[in-house]
Amino acid sequence: MSSAQTHVAWSDKFALDLPEIDDQHKYLFGLIDTIWRAVASRADRDTTLGVVAELERYTVTHFAAEEAFMREQQYSRYHEHRAEHEKFVARIALEKASVKAGQPLSLELTHFLRDWLVQHIRFADRAYADEFRDREKAAMKGSLAKFFKRFLG
């Protein structure tokens, strides 16, 4: 398929400058595009179930990594962010159950997945990345000040 037939694709405008998280987000974009392709091609139940199950599995893994990072960094909005993750995982679980019951995935789902991921990265994930960087800058500034105070007396 050509890129013109891509539903959603990674762009550097989504980069948080946290390489491990950015790589995971790139993979999620690919999974969502794979789901779109399954919907567009009217893939069979087993194929559809496989890709939805992979999205669920990978999302749970990715969210666990993000949440561990946020806890370690003592992110101020951790509980709110985690609640967003839980709602998303619940939606994917519902879709998986629906596919298991013989229902096809809807085009609306692909739009939801795309829009949720884009908005989540642009706002919720950007907030924890910015807070992390602000803390690192403050720590570095404090370390430099201590060094020069000791050095200069």
C-alpha cells in the first residue's frame, strides 16, 4: 500500500525526545494503521482478532513502562494520566470481545484510535515529558551552582 493509503503515521511532531517512549509510540502508530488496513480490507475474524489482541498486549506493556517512569519521576499528574490509560485499555478490551463475538471492527474505531493516540501524546504525554525535562534542568542548574560555590568559595 502506498503512503496515501495510510490512516495514521508517526511524525517527528509527536516526538517527546524520550527515545524509548518515542519508539514505543511509533510502534503504536503502526499497529493502529494495521487495524485500519484490516477494517479497510474487511479482513477475516482471526486476522482482525490477532491485530486487536496485539494492540491490547502492546498498549498494556507500553502504558506499564510509561507509568513506571512517571512514578519514578514522581509525576504530579500521575493518577489522572493512569486513568486515561485505563479507559483506553478498557475500550480495546471491549473491541476485542466484540470481534470474538463475530462483530466486525468499525471505521469509527480506527478514527478513535488515531485521534486518541495523537491527542494523548500531544497533551498528556507531552506534559510528563516537559515536567521531567524541567526537573532535570533545575537539578543541573542546582548542581552547577553548588560546584561554582565550592570552586569559587
